[in-house]
Amino acid sequence: MKAVRTSMKGAVTAIGLWLMVAMPAWAVPTFSLTASQTGDVLEVDVWSTALADLYAWQFSLNFDPAVLQATSVSEGPLLATGGATFFDPGTTDKVGGLLSFVFDTLLGPGSGVTGDGVLAVILFDVQQSHVFATLSFSDVLALDSGLNELPVQAQGLRTELPEPGMLALLGIGLVALTLGVRRQRRT
């Protein structure tokens, strides 16, 4: 009897290990931020990854108004792949540093969208250089086509804001370096 129990434990352990290896890792549904700076403008894209049947979403975004000033909020292309949408850019508190209740929803019956993509694009005027800008989510909500809440993690962003002139100088330096290397190869 003891030998049978030991064999069963071994078999169950082997099956469990096989399932852990054979089963794909499930991605965690996430809202995240990416940023790129051009001159004095910081573009922040709000990304959605691993959400299935996304019908509507909302978020608020916190930022330091001494470092950044929000100038525009626009709808990203992801949700519109599912049909007609209604987008609201929310309310901007430039003194408190908060974009409140930015949301987007599909209109009418039907399923939501599945996949990864940009939910919203936010433009900020950079107020200070040589500092780190921190952006964080609050009031995050994602709904499926049955209007059930989808679990979602929200990942903020901390990004360094170089001096806009430094970006131009870096670009000029790279061009000069490339031309110098080409000239050296020719001789």
C-alpha cells in the first residue's frame, strides 16, 4: 500500500511538472505608458496589452505640474478597430497635475477588441529639463462586452527629460561622427 501511495505521489508530481512546462504562461492584462520627447513636447502613449474582449476603459493620470503640463489627450487606434467609439479626454487639472477620468467605449452591441495597442495619446509641454518625470495611474477600469470588469494591472512611468537642445546637439554629433567615419574610410 505504501508503495502504491509513493508511486501515485510521483505520478502526480510528474504530471504537475509536465503541465507547468507544457502550458503557456498567461500574460497579465496591463495598461502601461511609453514616452518619446521631441523638443519641448513629451508624447505619452497609453498601451493595453493582453486584454481580451475590451469594450470600454477609463483611467486618471497623475503627473508633476512643475515638470509637465498636459496639452492634449486623444484617442488611440486600438478600441476603434472594434467599431464606432465614444471618447472623452477627461478633465485636466494643470495646478494639481491630474488628468481625470479619460475614457473610451465602443457603441452598440457586439464583442470587444482583443490584442495589444494604443488606447490614448497624451501630449505634455516639458516645463523642466534634466529631471525625471513620473506618471502614475489611478481610477483604472476595463470592461468587457458584457460590462463585466476585466482585471488589469497599471504600470506607471518614470522617464528622464533631457534638455531639448541636448537632443539636437546629440543628433548633430551623430551625423558628424558618421560623416567623419565615411570620410576616413575613403582615404
